[in-house]
Amino acid sequence: WPFLGGWGAFAALEITTCQGGSIARVLASRSEPARAECAAVLGALAQARPAFAGLEMNRPRIMGILNVTPDSFSDGGAFSTTDTAVAHGIAMLEAGADIVDVGGESTRPGAAPVDAAEDARRVLPVIKALAARGACVSVDTRHAAVMAAAIGSGARIINDVTALTGDPAALAIVARSRASVVLMHMQGDPRTMQASPTYDWAPGDVFDALRQRVEACVGAGIGSERIAVDPGIGFGKTAAHSAALLGHIAMFHGLGCVVAVGASRKSFIGTLGRGEGVEDRLAGSLASALHAVAQGVQIVRVHDVAETRQAIAVTDRLVERN
């Protein structure tokens, strides 16, 4: 971190604190640009987050995953009709979901792309039905046309695995709207992302990549209060990369935005465990969610809403008693 660029400012502060040093004394010996960089990170870390998509960020928020697809890695095909999808969305809301994230295209490793017309056909009726019930709905899409139609149908959040880079029109569409956006990091694309993901240091590299996307969005007129960042667990990452990202998830608060994490049922859980399949990863999913929440993450994206809600509630109560 000698240049204190990007994540280096956070690393400098973290190392100084861990070694028992005085941040003020260390900063006094640095150049003016370095002091300004560290001051910005400290400010971002300490600042309370404003409401995101109309939801106060004064407690962890649960984003329930609703795959309106035939081929998602978990529950693919289970909710592929409008009626079954809407029913499941309502069930998640009743179980404690604060947001329902509706997606019509699988982005599992190796998945083939779905065109915008098919994506829209799958998700728009579901979004309309859930939004009509007053739900906070997110659309998981990388197609600008679907983003625009979803916003018109009542979606409050755009959740894009390409961080608004996958479609040239996406950035402008979100900027012109009032919608919030989740910028996720992905190395490569779903067809190839797990072939050979490589990083110098995954947390730092992902931090810098997301910082660039936040700056691009702010420059386009999307206020930071409308932005959440997601490190993209399992998207172009090995199990070791995903574990490192979760282990250093607190550093992403240095970007000055809401932080979202989606680790639910992902393959790294089986890799770190005993090779469990998708259907047997609840314990690891809850462990990941609780770790993220303990590090201040504001939104956790999960399949198992009721179980996650219970785990967070019990943990909060235990912490209050101590």
C-alpha cells in the first residue's frame, strides 16, 4: 500500500490500527494526497448510510431471491411461471424479506445468455404483481430495456451483475430514473468466469474495480445514496477468493455506499465444508450471512428468508444482552 491509492488507503489504516499505532501520527508523515485519501476513507467508514430504495438502513435488510428461470443453480424451474413466482415472492415477504429480487436469467457458471425479450417476458408480470402489493422489488438483470420496463412496472432497485457495464444504455437509464442500483463485481462473464479467475489480492482488486464503477455512476448523476456495492461472491472467484472477500468485507464500507452480499448456497460453501450439494448448504449460508451482518453489511441476498431472519434476530438479541 505504499502509494495509498484505491484500497491502499484502507489497508494503511487497518494495518496501523492492528499494530496499535496512532492514525494521526502515521498520517502526519504522509503526503497531502495520501492524507486526503485516508481522510476520505475514514469519513466514508464513519458516515451513517441514508435510506436505500426507501428502506432505512438502521438494521440488516434481507433480499429474497426469486428466480423466474428454468435453469438457476438453486431452485431453477421451481418458480418459472408467473403464478408460482408471485406466490413465492409473497411467501418470502411474509417470512420477513424486505426486498424481493426478481431475476429472469440464470447467471450461474456456464449459463447461456438470455435475450432481453425473454428476460422481460419472465420478470415483468411478477414485478407488477408484487409491486402492486407494496413490496420493495428489485430486478436482477443486465439488459437496459428490461431495467427501464421493470422501473416502469414498479421495481425500485436495479441489481446488475455487470455493474451497469453489460449494456451501453444501462447507465443512462438508471441515471434518468429514481431507482437505486446494486453494482456487483464479476470477473469475466457467466459462461467463462470460473475457468481461471485470477487476482493479485481479491479484496483489494475488487475494491478498486467497484470504486471505479461507483465513481462512474456518480459522474453520470446517480447519487451515492442510490448505490449499493456487492463484491460478487462466486462470480469469477475461487472458493479462496470468496472466503477472502467475506473475511475483508468491512473494507467495502470505505466506498461510502450501502454494502450488499449474496453468498447463499454458493459453491464455495461446499468447497470449504465437506462437498455438500446446493440443497445442503443452509448452515454455511447462515454462517456467511451472520458474518457479513456482524461486519456491518446492510443487505444480505438469500434463498432461505425465514431461517436468515431468525438467525439475525437471535444474534441481535444475544449481542444486546452482552
